Amino acid sequence: MKIIAITSPTIIDEDVYLIRNLLKMGVFSIHLRKPEATIHECRQLLSQLTTEERANIIIHDYPELYDEFSLKGIHINKTITSLPDGYSGLKTRSCHTFEEIEKYKNEYDYLFLSPIFDSISKVGYKSNFTKDELLKASAQGIIDSKVIALGGITLDMIPYFKELNFGGIAMIGGIYTTKAINDFPKIKT
């Protein structure tokens, strides 16, 4: 099961420390999602990481940084709506319905499905799915190894998502609200 971390939306002093330590603990990738940051701030953050660390970063806001820093991939969302010509990196996308998952599954390496639970990091961002709906989607093969659960997720929920056949989990608030990254167990993906 893939464990994916998504950064906080703003630049924070702990960014490099958190990214570095999450990668040491074995997360599959880090999604650099900084909609409240400038390209200069993102460039400055990426320049503090090693080549090996940057090779595990998926960019959300400034696709031009993909080539500049030899990143792992680009995430399609409302700010990046298409991939550059000749792009060959990892392709990911956010989805909020089962219909979107079915529509895009064959075009992307993995898709986020959210919000599974009420968000930890986004106040008022409520769950979009019931347990019965998730079970049915799993039984129908809509949820599979290419679908990553996002929204209100913490590491202790991994067994639940394995049962539902998700390919992984992604966390924002589950990382940043704990402020106890050193206490996280070694992650096995």
C-alpha cells in the first residue's frame, strides 16, 4: 500500500525537515502542493533538497519546476489542467466522484479519491462517501490499486483501506496536525 504525503498549502519553516524525514521513513511520494506560495518560494524549497529527495516529489502548482528540478511527476488539478508536450513523468489527478475515477483511471498512474472522511486540514470539507458506497465501489473494481484515499486519514487507518482495496492513502492533516513526525513508525509501502 502506497503512503503519500501532501505538503501544507503555505511555506513553513519545517518543510525541508518534514519532507526529508517522511522520505527516510519510506513514503512513496511527497506531493508539493503550495497554492499559497510563489514559484520563487517553491523553487527555494526544492533547491534545499537533494537530487534523490526531489526525485520523489510530485508538483501541484508550478509544472515548469518538474524539468528544472527533475521531479517525479505532475499532479493535474484546477491550476494545472494539462501536461506539457512530451511529458513522460508520473501522472496523478484528484477526483471527487466514482465517475471521475472510472473516466480517468487508464490515463493516470494514480488518482486521489476525496474526501473519504471529514478533512483534518480543511475546515468544513466533509466526507463525500458512505462506507456502503465505498464497499460497493470496491466490489465493482472501481476502487483498486490505482486509487488513493484522501481526506481525514491517519496512519492507523491503513487496515481499513486495505480491506477496501485502495492502492494507498494520502495525508495532509494527519501529518501536520501531529507535529510528531519522529514518532511515526517506519512506513512500509
